[in-house]
Amino acid sequence: YIVGVVPRANFDNMAFASLTVFQLLTTSDIGDVLFPAMRATGAFSASYFVSLIVLGNFMLLNLFLAIIITGFSETKAQVLKEERENQRMIEQDKLRKAQSIAHTLSLGGGGGGG
């Protein structure tokens, strides 16, 4: 580190703290944050970082799974709706055909030979 320059990964204000937590959750350059924190505060900071990474990644995994499951349930509901609509249209078509046949038979007189 350069003397007199504050590193980007710090917890001095909310913006840098959010960026640092994001960096830790992506497990990108953990050592750049972990080792200076251990030098400044002691070994307790290592347990903080490990718990932050484990719990944070668990929460992100649950978030992504919830989004995926919601997408699948919406798709399934849409498919079921389309299937009900198709079934209704098929039954209406059958009814029209039956009415058309009945109408044709009634116009033809019903008997024909002689």
C-alpha cells in the first residue's frame, strides 16, 4: 500500500463498505481486505469475514433460487391457462360440428330412398 493513501476496500463510509462487502461476496481479492483488517483489529476479523462470506453467499443463493422458482411457477401457470383455453376451444369446435351435422340432417329430411 502507498503511505498516506486509503485503500479502496475499507469500511470508512457506507459507499466503500458496500463496495467492500460486494468484493467479499464475490470472493475477489479477499486477502486485500482480510489481512489489513487482521493487522488492525486482530484475529476476530477473520471470523467476521468468513461468516460474512458464508451467510452472504447463502442469502444470494436463496435469492437466485427464489427468482428461478418464481419464473418456473409463472410459466407453469401460463401453460395451464393455455391448456384450459385450448380444451375449451376444442369442445366449442366439437359442439359446432355436432350442431352443423344435426342441422344438415334436419334439412335433408332424414330419409332418402325410393
